Amino acid sequence: MPIVTIQVTREGNTPGTNAVTAEEKRQLIKGASQLLLDVLNKPVDTTFVVIQEVDLDNWGVGGLTVPEYRRQKQAKES
């Protein structure tokens, strides 16, 4: 019984959204389950997929929170 955890930042992929949509989550669950079936021959009906949405302030890159990293990156590009 495999358990897959997918972590994504809590932000929308389209204007006006601030989270992964239900359809995107459905696709992630289906795709991860299919991947484990294809690679490890694990049955889809015994594969558990957990999606965790992480607030941007709790996610970092380059030693900075994501919002600060993006601000600095944008300032350099301007």
C-alpha cells in the first residue's frame, strides 16, 4: 500500500485563485496513482495520494521565503 505525498505552494495557477483547483488535484491523484502502477506495479485501488498545500511564507528557496525570493528576483530583472 504505497502512500504518495505531493506538496504544492498555496497559490492559484489562474488569476483570482489562491489554491490548486479540485480538477488539478484530481489529475495529480490520478497521475501519481498511474505512475506507481506503471513503475512499481502497485494497484491503483491500494495507492493513497495526499496533497498538502503550503502557504508561501512557509516555503523557501535560496534562503528566502518564496514571496521575498520573487520580489528580489523581479527587482533584479527590472
